[in-house]
Amino acid sequence: MELERFEGCWTALVTPFTPSGELDLQGLGRNVLYQIEGGAKLVPTGTTGESPTLEWEEQLRVIKEVVELAKGKGVPVMAGTGSNSTEEALKGTRGAAELGVEAVLLVDCYYNAPSTWELRTGYYEVIAGEFPSLFVTPYIIPGRSGTQLEVEDLAILHRKYRNVRSVKEATGDLERMAKTRRLLGEDFDILSGDDGLTFEMMTRSDIRAQGVVSVISNLLPGAVREMVEALAKGEVERGRELHEALSPLFDVVTVKTEEEYDGFKVPCKFRNPTPIKTIMRGLGLPAGLCRSPLGKMGPKGVAKVREAVKEAFERKREIFLPLEDFYGIKVEERLSRDEYWS
């Protein structure tokens, strides 16, 4: 296992689709090369990559494309292979391991929502035990899964299986994260699963997170990477400067609006990856629509994400230069024309 620490910027890659809803592997390849150029590490087939609507065969095609592009460039790949079925997760993990990933990201089992003891003994331990040469990263996100691996069980898991040496933390519970650091010690890596909390997680002395699995780095990998690297080196003011420049985008990973249709005003919550894909389409990057039942954002949601990009662009235009250079676009021109956002 060449990967020594889980640190820095890991991009939770979107999965681009063609207008007919098929995998856009050419677009995926362009996006991956942009990420590599920006210094990000790669996380295909997670929630941002719409794994719930990808067939296993499609997931493996995506992972294969990413691994082949990362190979030889020293860029690690952590593939999402989690499921609410241990057997399915094993199947996905076997396929990813055969393709050459360094790690897998396993979300807590959603909907059937096993207890923390069941998650550890019937899911994480089974997979970690079968793949001792593969890093296994639990992904704790109770807002989507309806359950969570508790810190105590994470500590037992880490003690029993040395290939479990990191966690993706998306609970929003900073005290839980501090408990994780306290119980699991310095030889364990905490990755933020929430772009907007990364700064606090990395600067709080009782958490000391190592990095982030980022959604917004699909757009600006270089800036997110530079932010977390600055914070890791103790350059807090530089990290704060970039955090503040990026914060309008961090605020629209999930978007809440009140949309009006058919004579009603209805509260809507547009979850990741709908907002980031809306931004990418608006700016002319490979993305495509989300697969059903996810779809397009309502007009107010689109306006909100467009305004967030405008604000971030006005705060620090230079962080958008790599995006413009790589994709051959002009951000200001894309933001100014309504037809790109209709």
C-alpha cells in the first residue's frame, strides 16, 4: 500500500452523462485530467458520482477510466463501493480492487440502517478483512443513511484492521470529530465530508483534520487543494483567505428554495450533485443532467447557484484561471448569458 496518509484535496467526481443518459466517458476523462492538473486526488462513484443510479457494470467502467488516467502520475484513487448490502459492497470492492484502486469509500448502510455494532461486524469488518491490502474508509453521513458508525466502533475497527486508517466525516458534529481524534489518536486521518466545515475541522486543535473529500473541487481543484495544504502547514491566514473566497460555492453544495408551480409554493431541497452539475453545465464543463429521479433545479435554485459563482468570481478571479485555461471558456461571459443557465 503506497498511500501513506489520507490528506489534502480528494475530489468527489461527478459522473458526466450524454444527452441520452449514457456514460460520457470522454467528458469524464477531460474532467479527470483537469483534476490531476489541479493536484487533486480522485474519488469516483461516490454519492456525487450518482452511484445510486449507476449499474455495477457502469461503476466499474467509470473506475477503470479514472484509474487508467491516474496510473503513472502518482495520483491515488479511492472508489465508492458502498451499499446497503454487504454482498453487493463486496462485489463492487472486488471489481475496484482488480482495477487497481488504492482505497475504497464505504458509506454506512442506508435505509435498512443497521446498528453501529451491526455496521462494524457485518459490513466494515467483513470488507476490511477480505481486502487487507486495500484501504477502507468509512463514510459517516446520517442525514442520508439514517444510521451511523459510532466513534467507539470506529476505534475498534481501526484497532483490529490497520487498513482502516481514515474516515470521511459528514455528520456536521464537531464534538464527535473531536472524540474521534481523542480515541483514535494521531495515526488516523479525518477527512471533511462537508466543504463548508473543512476550515474549522482543520484548524480546531481538538480535531486537526487532514483534508477534505470535496464537491466544489470539481470546479476549482487547485484552490481547494491550496487551501487545505496551507492549513496543514499552519498557514492559517492563507487558508482563511481561500476559504472566504470559496465560501459562496461551499454554501450551494445543497440548495434550499421555495419554488412556484401549478399554483403552489413548495419548499424544495436540491441535494448534491444537482447544484454542482448545474454550475458545471452553466460554465460549459462536461456534466450532463443528473439521472432520474434527480433532475433540473427550479428557476430559483439555478439563480442561487449562478449568483454564488458570480460572487466567488468577483472575490478572487485568479482562482478561476486554471478552469478557463483548461476548458477554453470565459467565466464572465458564461455568467452573463441567460441561455447557458436556462
